[in-house]
Amino acid sequence: MEATVPEKHRYSLPPTLLRWATPVFWWSLFMLYEWVVFSGWEETAIITGGFVVKDVVATILAYYFFSLVVLPRFVLRRRWLLMALGLLGIYYIWGLTSYLYYSLLDHYGLISENAYDYMHRVIDYGLWGEYSPGGPLAWASATSPSRRCRPF
């Protein structure tokens, strides 16, 4: 009696392709979600695309910063203060990308009411919203009315 070797799956994808295709699929799905959210503002495609790219880039950077730096170095070693600082760093990655995109729109005078209200809410008020105006997690006065729609 001969020993039979089990057949490999005929239609499976190579592991390298799956390793790259899976995150690309999920990030593309997240990008589609962001596009649907921001396209309801009736902005031009360039401004809407900028908001999408800003949030997707910040989310990807935050995800990989957490999974490659914060989780293995701080959470798994029970360094809770450093973990909190790492999470605050993730928030500042997103805040910095928001501020840079706002500055770009402000520089070219492309700020609409929707974009201005959004940026004012997320940049000036910070993480806790209207409960901490000008608090430590806010980019204080970045969107003050005196700067609105004026180039640098």
C-alpha cells in the first residue's frame, strides 16, 4: 500500500500576495468610507480628496505606530505611563495632519464653511471637543476668525 501525500490547495493565493492584499483591501475600504462621509459636504473633489487622504494617512500612521512601537514596547511590558504618552502621540499625528491640511487650504483661500467648522472643532477644541476649549490637547487658535481665508 502506497502512502499518499495530501494535495495542496489548488486555488490558494501565495502567502506574500495575501500579506500585502489584505491590508490594502481594508485600507481601501476605510478610504471609501471616508470618501462617503466627506463627499456629503458638497465640496470640490480636490478638497474632499484632501480630507480623505489626511484621515487615511493619519490612521495608517497611527495604526502602525501603535502596533510596531506602543504595543510591543509599552503595553506588553506594562509601562502604562509610556503607553499613555504613545497614545497621545498617535492623537498628535492625526492633529498634525489636520493642522497641515488646514494650513494648506487656508493658504490657498479654499476654506468653505463646512471645512472651517470641521477644522475649528477638531483643531481648536482638541480631543475633548467643546468641553476643553484651548486645553492641552488643542492646537490653540489655529483657526481663529482673524486668520480665516487669508494667506500666510
